[in-house]
Amino acid sequence: MVDRILNQRKRYHFLAALLWVGVLWGQVSITASVDVNRIAKNETLGYKIVAINADATPNVNISPILKHFRIVSGPAQQTNIQWVNGAMTSSRSLSWTLLPKSDGKLNIPSLSVTIGKQIYKTNSIGIQVQKEAGRSQMANLFIEAKPDKEQAYPGEQVTVTYRLFTRVNLSIENIEYPKSVGFWNEDLRVSQTVRFRDTQIQGIGYKVATLYKAAMFPTQTGRLSIMPMTVTCNVEIPRKKRASGVFDDPFFNSMFRETQQQFIISDSLIIDVSPYPKQPPADFTGAVGQFEIESWVDTTNVKVNEAITYKVRVKGTGNPNQFNLSEISFPQNMEVFPPTSSFKRDEFRDDLTGEQQMDYILIPRSAGKFRLNPVTLTYFNPKIKDFVTTRSLSVPITISPGDKSIIASTQFSREDVTMIGDDIRYIRKQSPQWHQKGEQSIPIWVWSTYLIAAALFVFPGIFTKMSDNRLSTADVRKSKGALKVALKDLSNPQEDIFAHTAMIIYRYFQSKLFLSSEHLDPLSIETSIQGLVSPELVAEVVAVAQLCDAGRFGPHAAQSQDTLQSQVGDLLKNIDKALA
């Protein structure tokens, strides 16, 4: 009887425990935390969202974080189940590694977390980001961003050099080059191999290497910002001290070292761009620097209907490939064809120096003596802060009457002239007769033999050229058809919807933007499309890509799976339209 009563009590206790567990299981709570809330600009922090008693993996909209932070890695998922005094507690967590985009007081906002059909909100967290240690503090590792000037005029070159200083052994894993708004930039020559040399700062030895150099040309006035450069390095550090033993020796400790990933961020730059000191002349087309202009013809004596090549060349330092010449006035008896243009740049100078040449084809339609007028160029010279006009010399041309016996056969229009390289070829629509009247023409079997021989000689070359052309345009055709391929793949659902959708997104951008890497992630996508589409589209595609990556590692709501493909399809259409 006593045993029966004891067994009944145990049964009641067990049922009560189950009921208590059920109550606890239904109480879902969401918390967000960081591993540190005070960091330097080049340091990372860990961000974690924990869902207590959740019956599914949380689905987090991470996009609001991207305003002030860059996602280095994540999300990493973890599930824990604990029994404490007979009560069970479960937790599911998502973790990210974040890198601040700027210094100062930043805020990780409240995020939306979806579990099943319920939406929860995380707590916001404040982060204090300090500027990285400068040279005054003798940092072991830093990037110097140095412009050659901090004030400029529109179109004036600002040369920015990025140099890496280090006192530790390292290897460079990735470089995120600076972005800017309001500038047209051109990369300057820097060795593809990072080469370090010894230098000293305040008597302390460093190794320094030039990572990047760019010529920045302002396209508008005002205070323009150049965003920082971010470099990911693997830095060699001493291995943590082990317990004393046979290898507890300075010699062995120096041999056994480990690497640590570090992020180095340069300072952002501000360039003050002032308006021109006076109103630009009417013929000013944007040339800024110091230039000279010359013009000439390939021959000064031609016959009517014979072609003349008129060349105009602009040489100098500044922005020689960023402006157009004023309209050139030609004699009325000259038929003028649109010019071909070429630009040659001096690769070994930091100041953008080169020459822009334009070739015009002129065909005189009447005889006489003519003079081609000088070509003028008005440019702004920042050194003297004034506009300067330079001009070429006039060119005399003598046009002789054409041979009457061939004038009729040499009348051609624009459609009869083609450019092959730098040469002119005339295409006659009617071939002249080469035998006199009454003379027997060449037998047809002779012509047939010639034609067959020519075909055997020419056709292989034509086929090869067509094949090479098709190969050279393969990437272009692939880029144009990227959206069509993505939408077709989206219409074919797969078992793993998130992995399938992530593959479609990455494959689309790889084809659309000619990306060489096959191992893309949300960060690389963000980097590739920033400045090409609106910030809203950038944030949206990064959020979707991160959602897909997160979904590959755990179950998500069925509602998200049903709407994901249509959401991605609409998103890619908007991006494709913006990139067109």
C-alpha cells in the first residue's frame, strides 16, 4: 500500500514537472549582446542574438546594421539545451563579427526577429568607436592616406597615396579600395607586388609599402569625401605561453608563432573644391591643366574626290581624356566624316599626362586653294588660376581638278568609305571593265578556278576571326542574359530553397559584373555594387543574401520559403534595371 502511494506521488511529481516545462517552453525571450562596447576603428566586435525557448531558428533582418557596420563573418548558429533542477531551458543563437565603418558613438539598432509567425524585437546597443592609434602613439600597424592637396578646382587632379606602415610580420589577405562621390578617378601605376622598404618615424624603424595610388578629379564643388581604405591582414603574433616543459625556452617560443586576422582602416579624406575664380568662357569644355594643341594633314596637295586625313592632337598634363574640343569649322567644299579618337597616357608619371588625337577624313568636292582654320582650346590653369586659350596653326591645302576619265568612277558617298586601322579604303559599287570593246573576255572556267582558290585561302581566316570574335564577346552576352538565366532558375524550385536561391543570387552578380571569383558572399556583393545602384537596393540585396546564407544552416518559417523566390526575382529585376 505504501509503495502504491509513493508511486502515485512520483507520477504526480512527473506530470507537474512536464506542465512546468511546457509553461517555460512557451515563454520566448529575445536578447542581443556584444562582447565589447568600446573598440578602435580597426577592431571587430562580436554581436549575438539569443532566443530562449524558441521552437525554430530565428530569422533576423540584419540590414539596419549595415548603415554603421560591415559584416565580416556570420551568421554562426548554435543550439543549447539545459536541465536545471528538473526544468529544461533551450536557447538558439546567431552570431556575427562586425567591423565599424566610422569612429564615434555608433548604435546597433533594434532588429526584427521572426520565429514561426511571431515577430520579436531586440534591444538596441550603443558602441563607442575610437580612432585607431596614430603615429604619435607609435602604432605597430597603420595605413597613411595622403593627398597631394586638400583644396582643388573642378577637374583639377588630386593625387591620393595609400601606404602601409608595419613593425610586425604580416601577409595581406584582402584590400577594399576607397570609394568616393563627386570624383572621376584613374588608377596610377603601382607595383602589383607589395614591396616593403625600411624607413623611420621619430627614430623608430618601420617597413612601408605603397598599396594604392589614384588620380582623383572633382566633378562638382563643395566638401567632397573620399572613403577610407580597408586592408585585411594576417599578423604574426607570439603563441600564448604554454605550461613549463621541455619546450619552455625562448628559442622554441620564437619558432612557434601563430597568426591573427586584423583589419586596418585608413582615415577618410575631405577635399574642398572651390568654384573657378571667374566665369568660364563660352568655348570652355572642361579642360583643366596645361595643354598645347597642334593640327596637320597627311598631304597638302590632292585632287578632287581624293581623301585627306586631318589630324588634331592635344598634349599636356591634367585631364586630357575628359573633355571635348570646340566645334571645328571646315570649308564648305569639304565632306567631313566623324573623327576617330585615341588616347595615349604616360604610365610612369603621377600627374596624368598624355595626348588625345582625333583623325578626320576630308574629301574635297571642288578644286582650288583652301586653308583649314586653326583649332582652339580653352582650358583652366590651376597654377595661375585663370583661363588660357591656345590654338593650332592654319593648314593650307591645294586641290587640283581630278582626271576627267576617272572622275565619274570616283564619285562616292559616306557609305562608300570604310576605316581599316588608320587607313582609308574606297569601296566602288561598280567594277570597271578591263577589256576593250570587241576583245574576248576571260573564260568562265578561269574565273571559277581563281574563285575556288581564293575561297580555300580566305574562308579559314574568316572562320577563325568569327570564332575569336564570338569568344571575345562571350562575357558580354553572358552579362546581358544574367537576369534571364536567374529568373529561369528561380522558377525551378529545389529541395533546399535557401541554398538554391543563394546560388542564383551569386551567379547573377558574377555574370552581370564580370566577377572572377566563384566564392562570393554578401560582403563581396555589397562591395561590387556600391555606387552602381541606390543604397536602398544595396542594403536589400545584402539582407536577402545573408538571409539565404542563414537559411542554409537551419529551418525557417514556411511563409519565408513561399515568398523568398518572388522577392528575389523582383529584387534582381530592379537591380538589373539600375545597372542598365
